[in-house]
Amino acid sequence: MEQRQQNQMSEEEALRFYKAAYERERDKGSVLAGKLNEAERKNGELEARLARIKGSIFWRLSKPLRSFVHWVRRTKERLGYYGSIKGVLRKLNAKSIERKARTRHGTASFPDAQEAKRQSEEKFSKDIKFSILMPLYNTPVKFLHQAIGSVQAQTYGRWELCLADGSDGEHSEVEQICREYASGDSRIVYRKLPKNEGISGNTNACLGMASGDYIALFDHDDVLHPSVLYEYMKVICDKGADYIYCDEATFKGNKTIDDMITLHFKPDFAPDNLRANNYICHFSAFDKNLLTGMQLFRPQFDGSQDHDMILRLTGRARCVVHVPKLLYYWRSHAGSVAADISAKSYAIEAAKGAVASHLKEQGFENFEISSTKAFETIFQIKYEIQGNPMVSIIIPNKDHIEDLRRCITSIEEKSTYDNYEIIVVENNSGSDEIFDYYKTLQETPNIRVFQYHGEFNYSKINNLGVSEARGEYIILLNNDTQVITLDWIEELLMYAQRQDVGAVGAKLYYEDRTIQHAGVVLGLGQHRTAGHSHYRVSSNNLGYMGRLCYAQNVMAVTGACLMMRKSLFTRLGGLDEDFAVSLNDVDLCIRAWKAGYVNVFTPFVELYHFESISRGTDSTGANAERYNRESAAFREKWKEVLEKGDPYYNPNFSLDRSDFALRTAR
């Protein structure tokens, strides 16, 4: 009886508690609703006031002044990207080189009559027919002639041009011109559609007309290089390529292809780059069998239908090949995406939808996709962290107590991830002060200190630290770093948890906020071993084609901040101890890449790196001699890889500078 009364009382208390909680939440909701209504009212008033201002005579008369002010602001912002006068001069020099290169990559690159004849007569080991799909809609006559003419000029002649025309009644000249071409060239197939089906529908109609072995996608207002199909045939026969793309340029709408605005030199196939933005774009050609059981373009992704298609087909392809030559010319004119993404604002949401669909198909859940400051269709992707695995942070140290203290303090104060340990590997420090500090550190449960008594060897020291690590994941971290990003461990971990990822690296700054590390390029620099891209540019810089603003695949990342699964690190044999100080991190990343993993640089993890404070520079004395020896050993070990070139760094870029400036003419 007494027990029942107690149970009844506890139930009544629970009811009172939940009722009170409900009433509190209801009151909060009422307050928030009132605030929302007030905000909407004020917003309406402001919009009405803004409309009155924009409708005034003064607003219209002040347009020239406002345009000038906006130009000044944009110019100031652009100059800020380069960080200093030196940075501006470096950019101007790179632009000067690019201007000269435009001629080299335009009509001057077309084969002369003798070379065109040689290409057209070359016998290939495979007999491939290309079906070039060109959907039409109210195409300007001049653009139409140039586009079709560039197909007819191909030095490889086994092609068909499939034209599906959705033009309206006011543009009947499109049909007339196409029928004239088709009557004079049996390789041109034309179909007038009953109505315009949009980009996806019209292109899918082109596909229905195709009889070729490979499908190629061509916009109705663009221009092809005469040798593009010939170059594609070479990689089909030599490499077994079943998906192919090339470099491209944007040119001014009513001008010739030599009037280029932008040259886009791309990396080889890079899945993380492709998820972040459609860097492949033009000129895509692929084995028709890749389409088995799927649509070419899906209408729900109109505006970003090509990105959706590329994500799906490259996921199926056995051999994606990039031809590092500028072979496609993308016309920029009013209303084209090349001119302004806002001309097709729906493309932004379509692109997010395409990436989301791809990620779901790849088995990812609970991810987030958001636009970056570089461009609205360049994305940051946040993957879901699986579980709460321990992360072991390995920090080598010799003396330099202030550097170590700054590093560890930044980890403890900034890190939002809680399941980590810090392992300090001590190497022959000479002061009592540092050992007193170690004693203090070890009073913290998640910090341990181990002794390494041999001569300084970065690889051996880190290997020792990893061998003592309890974590499932390890971070190699220099003692002369300082964490900036609060969720830096999570941002590294979400990539390291992927089964296809080897090493993950961060964006590192010097004290003056210029970039020290944003990914490693093989062959870059004086020693032709490896160098850091975007070296010494301002932290505000967007990077080449926005590359400082999205996570991407690179050949290597610096060991100053590198995360990897401990099991993979161990399976790869850890750091090669023959590289005592330099290039051991690059060597590890190459071995991961050779084993089939991709390495990732993410700009969303930022740290300061007060480089060489601990051990000095490699430019003078014994350090220089040691660096030369290790560089020679590296070049010998990875001779074949270096000869082929870094797959994520286009061979049209100079290896003498890190800012993606083009090679000068040879």
C-alpha cells in the first residue's frame, strides 16, 4: 500500500514536472514567435523603404558613382588577396605569362595542313566511332556555324554529330541551317523536337539518335580544337580510357577563340575535387556502355546536369583519363553559365543536389554541403564522424619549451574533439626547465612523454611515438605549430575515416598569415623533389581556380600536421628512417598513393607553423648538405613517379614557382 502511494506520488511529480517543462517551452515559443513576427514586420518596412529609394530619381542619377565605389571596393579586395606589393607583382607577372600563352593555346596550336593530314591518316588499334551530342535551342546563327564547323574540322573522321533541336518558331533558321549541313555531310544527324525539353531532355534526345561507341558532349555555342578526337583516340587505344576530359578556355562571346578570358588547366582525376566542384566539365567523352541501366541527364538536376552525370559515370569508369591539353573553347556571352552563374541561379541548388545524390549512392549519410567564399558552386562537404575514436597526437620535441607550450596550449584550448591523447617524444633536451615542464604535462591524464636518445631523426622519433599510441588515428604534429581552427580534429578525422583516404593535411600559415603549406606538388622547386603549392601567398587568396577554398586530392601533405589511420601507417611501414629529416612525409604519402589511396588537403583546418624554429633551415651548412643527400635519394627512389609528373598538378604549370603560373614557351 505504502509502495503504491509512493509510486503514485512519483507519477504525479513527474506529471507536474513535464507539465511545467511544457509550459516553459510553450512560453518560450510564444516569445520567439513574437520576435519573429516583429522581425518580419521590420523586414517588410525595410524592403518597402529600399524599393522607394531604388525608384527615386537620385538613385538612378547616382548609378555611375555607385558603380565607381563598387569598383574601388572590389579592387581593394582583389589586392588584399595578394597580401603585399610583392604578391601583386608576382600575380601581374603570372598574368603576363598567361597572356602570351593564350596565343600559344589558341589557333596557333591547330595542326597545319601536313600535321592534319598525318593525324587523319593514322591507323589506331581500335575502331571507335564518336557520337557528339549537341542539343539546340534558339542557337545564334554565327555560333551554330562555328560549332558545327569545328566538328567537321576534326582530324579524326569517325564521328557523327547528333543535333536535337528544341528551338521555337521564331528561330526557324536553326532548322534550315542544320538540314543544309545534314544534306551535305552524312555524319550529321538532325531531328526537330516537337517541343523544347530543356537541357536534359534535348540532350537525351540526341543520345537516342546516337550509334557510336563513345559519347561526347558538346554545347551548341562552343568550339572544339581540330585534334581533340584524335587525342582522345590515342588514350583510348594506349590506356584503355573509358572516360576522357581535357583542359579548356573561356573566350569572349562574339570574338574568336584567341580572345580568351580564362584558361583552365586541370588535374588528373581527383574524386574529392569533383565532389567540391565540377572541375572536369568539358570536353567529356565516354564509353557508351557506362550508361547501361541509367539516364544520361536527369531532368531534376537541370542547370547542373553535367556535374551529376560526371559524378555517376566516373564512379563507374575503369580508367578516367585527363588529356592535359587545351582542346575545348567555352564561349562566354550574356545568359551563359560561363559568363555568370547567376544567369542560371537554379544551377547552384541543382549542383548541391547532384553532389548529395552522389554521396548517398556512395553510402554517406548525414553530410552537409555548403557554398564557399570562392564561388557558390564550389562546396565544402562535412562528412559525418563515425563513433568517437581516440586520436593520438605525436609531437617530437628538443628543448624549445615555449614552442611546445604554445602548441599544446592551443590544442587544449581550441580543440572541440574530446577523445585525444598527446604523446611528446623527447629528443636530447638539455635544460632542467624542459624536464620540469614534462613532469607537469604528465600530470594530465591524456599526455604522455617518451624518450628518444639517438641522433635527431624525425622519422624514427615519430615512428616511436606512433608505436606507443593508443589511438585508432594518429596526427603527426610539429612542436612549432599553433592550432587556429576549433574543430580541426573533426575536419581531419572525417576524411581519415574514409576507407579510400591515406593521409590528410591542413592549411598552414606563417606568422604573417602567408601560406606555408596548402598541399605538396611533386617535382616543384629547385631540387625537383617536392614543394608546397601557393607558397607565401596571402591567407585571403582564393587560390588557382578557388583551390584554397575546398578540400582536394593532392599527391602529398606535410608531416607538420598529418592525420592517418594508425593501422594504415603501420601497414605502410611508417616513415622511412633513411629520410632522417626531410621528404619522409612526402615519401609516406606516395607509398599510400601507390597502394591505391588518395591523399587529401583540406583548407578548413588552419594552423600557424613557425617553420624551422626548432631545427633551423635547410639552406646553409650541414643542413643543406644533408638535404641535398636526401633529395638525391628521393629522386632515385621515385624516379619513375617524378618523370610522369604529379597527377594533381597540370604539366602546363611551371615547376619553378608555386603559384600555378604557366610554363614559358619552350
